[in-house]
Amino acid sequence: MTEQALTPYAATLPPEGSKIRVSQTSRGLLLRCNTPLPMSAHRVKQAVVMGVWLSCWTATELFTLAVLLFGKNDARFYLLPWLSLWTLCGAPMWMIFLNLVRGPLPERIFLSELHLRHEPSTPRTWARLLPHAFGATRETQVRRPQLASLRLENKRGRGRLVFDHGEHQVELGQHLGDPDRAWLADVLSQWVKDCGYR
């Protein structure tokens, strides 16, 4: 994205090596703040073991489905309850595996003409990936004037970009470094002051 596409909210693009990705969507300007994925030998070992287990689980799932579809009718009576239980037990393991190899979903901030919508970084779950089906969401939506309390603060030696939302504080860019956090604060401050999204 060019600098011109970001105006009037930012005079410059995110800092070099930034964890922030900027894009234009039908809902407005989207700022994605990627969450770092901590790598360790233990994490890799867990991912390998779970990957092998899920391969076996998937093969068993497909084999059982084939038997149900093309096997004898009397086998279906016994296999259908077993397959249902097998699916319920195995499906959540895919989310655990994805969290191990890809990390949590990125934090997302949408800026439209009147609203800011914030979706915090959360672990990958079926409810988060399919929010309309599960009716689950942790997003916060505020109108432009409500972001007047936006501020940078230092708490317990860690920089934070927060604003007040009712009785609670909402933190933006929780996993960002100081340069990224300062850039994000500047963009949001310009958005609050601007007369309309362009």
C-alpha cells in the first residue's frame, strides 16, 4: 500500500520490519497486527507428534465414511454413533495443531467512516473461524468520539496503547514493539481528528 492510500491517517507507512499489515477492504481500512510465534524444540516435537496423530485420525475418519457410504447396511447402525463420537473428539485437535504450527489469529483493527472495530488476537478455534455459525465473537466496536481517550501508557515496564470502553480498557497492538505501537497511535489519532473516512 502506498503512502497516498493511507492519508489522511498516516504520513508514512509502518516502520521497516513492522508486524502491521495494511490493506483496503469493503469495510474500510484494515490493520492486521501479527502475533509472534514462539519457536522451541518442545513446540516442534508437539507439532510433529500431533501431526502424526491427526494423519491417523483423518485416515480412520475417511475409511469409516467410505464404509458408511458403500458398505453393508447393517454396519451403518454400529458405525454412525462411533463416527460421531470420533469426529467430536478429533475436530478440536485440528485447532490445537493449527495453533502450534501457525500461532494465534492476528489482531485486526477496521477503520470505517464512523466506527473502529477491534478483534483481539486469539487462539484459533472453530468458534473464531466460524463466528456466524457459533454466534461467538470478542470484537469491540466504538464510534469515533469514543476513541478520544486513546493514549500511550507504560504499565509494569511495558508500553500499552489503550482507550476506555465503559468500565474497561481495550488494548490495541498488544504484541507490537514500541515503533509499531507509536505508528498505530499516530494513525488512530489522525482518524479520530479527521472529519470523515476517505
